[in-house]
Amino acid sequence: MIDLRSDTVTRPSAAMLQAMVSAPLGDDVMGDDPTVIRLQSAVAERAGKAAGLFFPSGTQSNLAALMAHCDRGDEYLVGQLAHTYKYEGGGAAVLGSIQPQPIEHAEDGSLPLEKLAAAVKPEGDPHFARTRLLALENTFHGKLIPASYIQAATDWARSVGLGTHLDGARVFNAAVASGKPLADMCEPFDSVSICFSKGLGAPVGSVLVGSQGLISRARRWRKMLGGGLRQSGVLAAACLYALEHNVDRLADDHANARALAEGLRGIRGVKVLSQDTNMLFVQFEPARCDALTAALANEDILLRAVYDGPTRLVTHLEVSADDVQRVIQAVAKHLR
């Protein structure tokens, strides 16, 4: 089976499972699980932050970060299509009493500074929520957000007294694609949520990094949100294995995505839209999307060809260079 739907479909390797089985354990709610402690310290050090906190999911990590930055009745500035706003169940508003202020993206995925500035509410006016935070992503539809923009946006945020948070779901992909260390990607932000269950291949897990004070506040919210696990070193061990073995190989996923893009460009009925990392966005002929999805599934190739927008194809550690060629040949055959 070749599954291109997402890089979240990866399963732990035998070596990762062995690391999980043999991990030394404690009680993380009591703060004494040695594997969790080791993971948190390793990620914080690599990210250039003072402290880290292990979470079961990126959604919970992002929510705890927002709640650590903002009080009830505050608001955060966020992209109209950003994951924390659109795809995380409205948690900031529902559970955190934090108002999101969505901003329309520019074509490259950035949030124009003039739109951000216009959205900041007047300080001290009781008519408005208090603007407290800017939340960004550093990839958008698989494309890298320019580093110059990230720096300009976070500099602006600090100049008007806002905190900054990065939803770094694929921050390691961004680091590998740009040839920069993780610390460089994280440096402009007060907090960063780093996910291990996507291209890095762990079954679950994210680490929130930031200052000691922010992580202390996030720890309380994690407990309230149900993320206070006991022998969670079993899960943290998978993330540690991923950190030590699966970061550099993300370049292979990027190369496979480029090869897939090049192969599909030569097929009539396929328009390649973008590819920077392990995500490829294409447009198939709308009238043929359903038939193509079904035909490829019959050949053990999973994707979701959509007729009302771009189709996302994602390479990962379970997709090889040979698999990419098989996909290209199958698409060409069924669109011929």
C-alpha cells in the first residue's frame, strides 16, 4: 500500500517499537519519568529554548500554549487557514475563552503586516478583546514561509507588545528544506509546538518549548486538558528515537516529492501547483477525480483527488523512490 494522504499515516518501525519497550519509566505527572525528562531537555536544547513539555498531540500542545499566553477575554491573531484556527475544533474559543482574530493570507501564506496592525485592538477600551498574541506557521501548503517575513512579523509583534507562538507541526521539514538548524527556526518565537507524529514517524507526541515561566503555565493547562499522563515515557521514547534517527532523512521525503512533481507535470490532466517540502499540491481534472481516486485505490495507492480545490500528496518514510515511480505510472495510465 502506498498512502499519500498524509505523513500522519506512518507506523513505528521495529527499532522504534523496541525503544518504546525498553524505555525507563516513571510517573510524568509527578515529574519523574526519565524518558520524558530526557526528551523535553533534548528538544528544548535543540530548539534553543529554556524548557520543554511533552504532550500527546499537537492540538493539545497548541491549545496549552495559547492558554499560557492569553487570559480569558484576550485574543490572538492567526491566519484564516491556519491549523490552530480552522482545524483544531475551535479549542481556543471553546476551552480557553480566547478570541481568534483571523487574518487573510497573502499568496505565499504569510499574514500581511498591515492587516495584522489593523487588527490590533485599542488598549484599555472595554469594548474590545485584548490583543495578546501572534500565532504563525512556517510552512503553508507545504511551502516555506520566507524567513525574512517571519523575522519582520515577530519583530513587529514585539514592538506592539504581543507574544509570539509558532505552530511548528512540520518545523523540522522547514529546517531541513532551508538548510538551517532548528534553533534558527524557533529563535523568533516565544513558544513553539513541535510535532513528532508526522514526517518524523512517531505514533503520537508533540513538545512545546519556551521559557521556564511559560512552560510552567502550560503544564497546569496540560493537566486540566487531560494531557497529564503517567508512564508516558513509552510514548516519549518513540519521539526520542525519531529525533535521533529520522530528522536528516526528511530530505529523502522532499526529494521524493520533487520527483513526484516532475513526473506528474508531464501528464495531461494534471497541474502541479506547489512543492517545497514533502507536500505536493496538484489539480486534477475535476470530472475525473472520483474515478481516479477509486482506480488508484484498486492498485493499492491511497490519495484523495478533490474536484473543488487542490489535491495534497504527501511523501513520508513509508514512501520510497520506487513507490513514486509506481504512482506516476498509475496516474498516467488512468488519465490517458
